[in-house]
Amino acid sequence: MGKTREVQIPGTTGGDPETIEMTNLEWSLQYVMLKIQEMIFNGRKTDKCGVIVFGSEETKNLIHAEHGGYDNVNEYIPIAQPNAGTLAKLAALEPSTVYGEPIDALIVGIETQDRFLGNKKTWTRKIVLLTDGESPMEVEDWEATVQKMNALNVSLTVVGVDFDDELLPFHEENKSEIKRANETFYHQLTSKLDHGVVGNCDFALQEISRPDVRTVKSTLMPTILRLGDTQTRDEEAIELVVKTSKCTALARPKGWKRFGRRKLTPEEEAAKMDVDDDDIIFAQLRMRSEYFLETDENKEKGADGDGTDDEEERERARDDAAKDVVKIEKEELVRGYKYGASFAPAPEGGFPKLQTRKGMDICGFFSIKNFRRELSMGEVYYVWADPANPMSQVALSSIVQAMYEKGVMAIARWVSRDGMDPKMGVLYPSVFDEIDCFLWVQMPFAEDVRNFPFPSLETLINKKGEIVTEHPYLPTKEQMEAMENFVDAMDLSDAGEKDEGGDRQPWFDTRLSYNPAIHRTKQAQFHAAVVRDLNRHPVPPPHPELLKYFEPPRRVLKRAREAIEECKKAFNVREVPKKVVRARKEEHVHARDEDEDMLLLDQKQPGPSQSQRLTQSMSFAQTEQHSPGRSKTEKKKAAQDSDSGSETEPEDDEDLLLNAAPKRERAPPLPTPARSMSPERDPAVDRMRAPGRIVGASFPLEDFQKNISRGDVVTKAVEDLAFVIKDVISKPFSSRRFDEMLACMHELRKVALQEDEIDAWNTFIRELHDTCMEQKPGNKAFWDKVRGVGRPLSLISDSEAAEQGGKSDISEAEAQEFSQA
């Protein structure tokens, strides 16, 4: 096994594959280590293995110790549950210079396995023989070994290095006569076994990375199925003993352990310097919780600040402040739950739990056609009758048959143990050939389901209440036919391979579709466990079966070409060219193109919004109050100037729908998810909400306050209002909305402070400063307004946050300094 070979590995930088040299032993041991790593990965205590090497310099096995013979066969690793040490010992193996008998090693393995298991008949016995077949071997009296293996029901897998394989196909050139004879013998040996196979090591390494679904045998758990009130009206109720087991199990990727660079002791550092070792020592990180209380003196220090501009001194001050804390034991704390900006303490012993009793109670029945499949949650369970109770089996089968014939399902309440929280679900009658049972799946409670009503996309109604049949937003008959042809052409039900009868099979099979997050992670973890240097041996590419459904089938793409071109023509699909960035001089901006911010389907942008006109009117009123010396004529003229920018509603509402595109007039708002977030007083007013936003640019303050009043979208509302403010002030002609944006900022800061969104405000105000002062075209005039307000619109400091029960990493001095920036 010391013969070297060239092995192709992936490029270290993602480039072309590279070729390295390694011995046959190193290469083939990867298969053994991957199989053992799979046992470690599964973590089952019943997965045990041992390793016996033949051709070893040392002889150590139980048959040699008792009867002699069986030389150069060594029980290298005794049978036990494998761990990381097992892989380390395997990696330490090196090729030897002596020969060993494979049949001797096989006999030692059978005897060692049989003595370890004893009378455990239910255990699965497997032996894997790994060899290059180059050593001469005695093939006499092997029939007795075959009889012994068949009697013990032992399966044998012979994995040969460069063995001929018809599946690859692979045939080694210049093969020695000894290896050719040995291969023939191994095929003869396995053919006589009840469970035997010979394979190629290269093919075995490929197949071991193939994704597979691990089938787990679920344990039957006893419970009670009740129909009716068994406590108060037991004469009208039914109570059956049933068993539950998993029908499906949720698979998740294995978790990662965290490691950090370990600090060395002085003795370890001295020893490391003596041997001139540059290796970095890592240690696994473990979570530990400690509790500290900040002193009042430390709070005052943090609030006052030192006013220094030196970052190092500020960091030193924070470290000193961190020392002025008092450690609190966990027993001195009281558990509390956050409620808004405050905490609600829980009573001793926690809140009282609902008194429940173990069992599954049927609450009612409903038609199967009314079952909403999209609401099912979690895993599916079988509900079987008790195998040891024939009466229970007959009773359960009668209920299942009756529900199956009536086409109904049952609503069931399941409590796994006394005092546990109940789960609501449905029971589906399942009739098999030889047994009847229920399938149970959890369903949400009513308050866990949120209904978002959306207006119809097919029915448009104008202001007069009439249904519109022709509109740019409604598809034509030609477009409908083009899309139907496209969908039909992309049908995957006949895009697979042909069966024996010549009929096309479906292309997609859920049983052969694997989760890349699980299997690729597993492959990476296995690979890192068996190679010594990941830089020299990068992770190999994914198995082709994992990528099987990543790309659509070529046959379907070819068939859909004409339908795609038909859709392009019917819907007038064309590529939108990238906009060229136009040069802008300081303090100057180019006029915007007419369609620069064009909304979906040629909807024209509205003029000055109601809130803008309201802001202008308020500004006019304030000016009027502060200028008592103005004449009535001047006031009248100013009022006329203020109202001159307002729009006049068109007289004919019908034209808004039918003639919107040619005349470029404002069309009524269409049904969109953003618009459905909050009902509007006037459906003809466009809220100008960006996709995915709940705060629009037309009435940002009103939208923000409505969403805050809901209470469950505070974070989203804060994020969206911050986005709108930055978006509005970065556009041309934003000066008319300065006062409105300042009012929005006051409200945003107040809500952020009260609802513990302090980090969101501090991030927003910094980004706003950069938008106005650093970026182009910027808006220095607006930032001057913000600077003029001063501290009320600056960063939220730690002292302000502490008053509301929140936290901030900004000192009062930093906040004061920022307000003058």
C-alpha cells in the first residue's frame, strides 16, 4: 500500500484542479475514516466498530494468543463507539514492508465481532475489507469461512484499490497476475455469501459523498384518544389506548462549535520559545453568564463625560467605568419580561400554568375539502391502535373508516404529558391495506394567524363604482393565451427520462431532492475531519445528485423558446438600459427627466401632497402671527401665492382609468400590498410607498403614527420613516418640506427613545449627516436646520437611554458635540 499515485483535488483558490501525490494507503484510508466519521456524526451508542490491519509488523489478535498462527494480523483498534481518537489513530497508519493474509484477517474479524456481540441477534454485522490485491494469498478452505459468515448473517464489502469496475467503467492497465487472480477470488467469495459485494475504491469515495435521507425508526409512545366528555358524561364518551410515532422528522444541519485562540501560561510560552513552534493553540469556547449592576457613581461619570477628543482616553475612561460595577449572584435576581420600554417582574415560581391532562381529545369534525394545507405546522405523527389491545384496534378502525367514508377530518387537542401546554391539530383518516390509523399534524391557534386582505388584482372599480374591463393593468386575451402557452411549455410532469414503456416520467422527484444546507455542510465537516491540511486538500465539489435540480431541464427550455418569444411580444418586454451617471457640480443639480422616477405601468407622480400643502399653510399662519404690521392686501396676496401650488381635481373620473397613459394624468391608486397596510381616507391619493415599505413619502408622519399605534411593527416603522426622511431631503426641491421632515425627526426620536430603538436612531442621524454633508449633491441647508434645533435632534446618550430603561454607547459629551457638527 506504499505505492504512490496522483490524485486530482480542487484548486486552492477556486481555479483549475490541482494534482498531488499520496500513497495508496493515505488515499484509501479516506474511505474508512469517512465511514467512521459518519458513525461519530450520527452519535448513536449502538454504532460501534473496530479496525484490524493485516500485513502489520506486529501480531496481536485473540486467535494468535490462544492457538498461535495468524501472523502479521493486528487488532489495531478494539471494537467500541468511535470518537476523534479513532480517526487520529487511523491517520497515524503507515505502509509496512511485510505481507499479511487477508483471509486470516477476515477470520480474526469474524471471531472478534462474534465474541463481542455474543447472543445479541438483532445487531447488524458488517465487515469491510480494504486491500490493493497486490499481495499473494492462500485461498484454501475458504468455504468454511463463507458458511460461518452466512450462519452469523455477516455482510462483506470488499473495497479494492484500482479494481476493475463495470459501473465507472474502469480497467487498470498493466495489471499484475497476482492482482488479477486475487480480484477473481474476491468476486467468487462474495458470490457465495448471502450479503457480499466487491467495489472499486474510487467509486466508493464518490458514493460516500452522495446525499441520502437517514431513515429513523420512531419509538411508539402511549397516550389516550378521547371522543366526548369522559369525566362528566362517560356513558356517552369513548376512550381508547393508542400509540403515536413520527411519520416525518425535521432534518437540520449539525451545529458548529466555537473556538478561540487560547492564552498560554508563562510555562507554555517559555516551552514554545525553546522549540521555536509557531502553531496557534485553539480551545473550545463555552458559554458562561455573569450579572453585574452599574453603580450610581459610574452612571454619573458616563453621563457627564470628560469632554476629551482623544479616542484612547475615551476608551480608557470606558474601561475604568467598567470596573465600577458590582457583581450580582443569580439568586438575587428576579425574572422579568420586557413590556414596551419597561420590564414586568414575574411572580415567584412563575406564572400559573394551565391545568391539563395527558391525552388526545377530539373536539369536532369538518370536511376534508375545507382543510387549509398551508396552515399545517411541524412534523406529522401516526396515531395507531394499541398493538396489544384487539378491542382498541377494532374501535379505532371503525372511527377511521367512518371518517374516511364521510370525507371528514377531526380537530384534536393533544397534551403529551400531564401539565404540558396543549397543541391543536387535525386527525386525518388514513386507510392502508392491512391497517387503519390517523395522521396528526399541528395547526395554529386563531390568534397566531394573521390575515392580510388584498384587493383584487383582476377587478378594478372606478370612483363611480363601475367595474372597468379595459385598462393597462388588466391583461388582454392575447396576453392570457401567451402566458398559458408559456406555463404549459414549462410543464415538468413529462420532462424526465423515459420508462420501460417509452413514456416520459416527471422530472422532479421529492424523494431525490436533497437540502444543500444539510448535505453540503455534512460533506465539509466530514472532509475537515479526515484530512490534515485543508489548504492542501480543499473541500471537494458537491456530489452531482445534490445539484440535480439546480438547473431546469434542457428539453423544457428548448420547448419553451417559442412561448417565451410570444410572451415578450405580447407584454412588450424589453431590456432597460443602465442609466449613465450624470456629472453634478457643487450646489447644482440637473433637472430630472420626466420618467426618471416613473412608477409601475406609467403611473404619473403626484404633485405637492396634502401634508406638504398643510405644512405650507402652517408656515404661512406662523408668519402671519409674527408679522402684525402687514396690511390686509399683503396678507391676501400671500394667501393666494400659498394656494397657487395646489392641484385641481379633474372633472371626469372616467378618464383617469381609460386615458391615463396618453394624457400622463394621475391615475387612481391600484391595489398593492403596501397600500393594504393601513386604510386610507381618500383612495385617490397616492401614499408614494416604496415596495416593501409601510411609510410613504406623501404622508410620512401620518403613516408612521398609524403603524406605531398598532404596536407590532415598531421596528419596521422606525426603519421606514428614517428611509423616507433621507430619501426626501436627497431629492431636488426638498426645501419646501424642511419643516415637515423636522417634525418627522422629532416624532421619530421620541418613539425610538420610548420603544428601545435607540441604536436605530443613532445610526439614522449619523447616516443623515453623511447624506447632507459628505455625499453629493448633499443638502447642507437642511443640516443647518437640524443643527439649529440642537440637542433635541442629536444622538441619544446613555443618560437619556437609562431614564427610559434602555442602553446607549454614546456619552452626553459625544451627543452634545455631534449636535454642533
